[in-house]
Amino acid sequence: MRSVGLGLIGAGGWGAMHARTYAAVDGARLYGVADPAVDRARALAEPYQARAYADYHELLKDDRIEAVSIVTPDFAHEEPILAAARAGKHILAEKPLAMTVEACERILEVVEKAGVKLMVDFHARWSPPLYKARDAIRNGELGAVQHVYYRLNDRIFVPTEMLWWAAKSTVMWFVGSHTIDTVRWLLGEEVRRVYAVSRKEVLKARGIDTPDYYLATLEFASGATAVIENSWILPNSTPSLVDVKCEVAGSKGAIYIDATHNRALEKYTESEAGFPDILVMPSLYGRQQGFAAESIRHFIECVRDDRTPMVTGRDGLEVTKVICAIEDSVRSRQPVELA
């Protein structure tokens, strides 16, 4: 088994999760971490004997690095992706691929010309309950899908404390991109029309100029309809950072998923009650596990074995098209058709 040299652009909390996953994959080796906050890059790189950089262009000059993860803020994906592609590196990009259709198209053009692999990290496709739901749909167990409800919400901690850049994004870009891709993947078809509403009150009153939530209806060519809910103003007393629910109703059956309060593990102490993560990114015996790690592992294996990732830049483009249509619908208060 050959080894794969890796670089990491972005040393925040999710970047650290990428680094832990690299360490858990046989043959993967982290050689460099780049972040404008070079002390943070150094702190993340040191345990893996990797080099820290303030400028990712310097990291991309390392010939030992075959592939990179782009784990920068939502609004800062395009330039490092383009630079990595031009440097001949394979790319795992965090969602969204980019925040305009034009930027996504530029990325796909440069990636194709460079002949490198591009995967967008829509890791919900590796979620065991969602995978089982997709199997049931594909096998015809539910009949023709009629309607889907999918909720992916965050505590208000996320835009007020976790993300310094929340005002430069929205909850639709931050977690709604996962929601849209998951519904596309579950149904195996593209969104044809959207209608959405959103409001700015709670966060704006705190000086953060970004919407509190989005409620969107997605229509598909088959006639199936999905209602998605994305909010990041849940109270911090909510027992889990993320609240995930999914329901799929078909002509012959239905599936109900509670990926947050499923009661598989509850913890109560003198100071708090909670539902510890057992699915997304738990650590077992010091080794990164969970479906968020599985998507990263899949990317490394595709680079190592020269395979096409199951999620490509084209998926990133389609999700961005839908989000841009949702924003148009919010502004116009009218349904918006997608080509």
C-alpha cells in the first residue's frame, strides 16, 4: 500500500478533525498545515511532525504533498482551491464549494484542466441512518417518494461564539449546503424549483448581520417535495450542538430519523444534561471515528487508488445553484425555477 502525503489549509476546529483523521488512516501522512494565524497552524502541526505555514502558497510548493484539504471559512474557498489545482494537488474542499455559481464554474474549469481530483466534503452521505434511508428508497421499499422533511439546526453558540465570520456567511451556506446535498442524494435527482423564507432579528440584534433561519421548499422533477429547515438560533441550553431530524414519506412506507435525541446515549451530571456524539466524530481509543471521518478517509483512498470520489465538484456546483435560487426566492418572495 503506497502512502499519501497530505496538506491542510485552515487550522480551525474542523481542520483539526481532518488532521486527526489523517493520523487514523494507514499510509496517510500530514506534511504541512497553513493558516494566517501561524501560531495556530504551528500548534496543530506539531503533534504530527508537520511544518507550519502562514501562507498556503508555500505549503503547495512541497512536492511530498499530493493532496490537500481546504478547511477555510465558507467565503474563502475559491482562491486556495484554484491555487491547489494549479499546483497539481488533489483537493478535498469543505462545503460549500464556493458561494457563487460563477466561482464554482471557474473552479471546475481549472480542476479539469489540471487533471486533479476534487471532492466536496458532504459527509452526511456517510451517515449510517441516512445511508439506510437511501437504501430503502433505492430498493423501492417506500414506493415513490412523496415528501421529505429534513432539519439541520445549530445552537446560537455557533454564529455568536464559534464562528468569527458568521456575518460573512449564512446558516444556509454553513449547514444548509449539507441539507440540500443530502436530499439530492436521497432522491437521486436535482431540484427544479424552490420557494423560501428567512428572517433577520435575533442575530442582528446582537450585531451579527446574518439571517437567523431559512425555511425552504424544494420541488423535484419526479413530483417529490422536500421541506428543509436550517436555523442557528437554538438556545445554548439545547442538549446537543446540532439538531438533526429527517422524515421520508413514500407511496408504500415511511422512514423517521432522529440523529440527535435518539436516546442511544444520554449523560447527566451536576451541571448539564446532554446527548454525547456517537455518530459524527467520536474518538475511540484515541482514534478518530464517525461518518465525518469516513468521508475524509474515502478521499484519501481515492487519491491512493486513483479512483473518482463519490462526491465531486459537480455536486458542489449543483448545491450552490440551489442556495443561490433560495436567496433569490427570499428576496423576491416568489418561487424560483432552476434550469
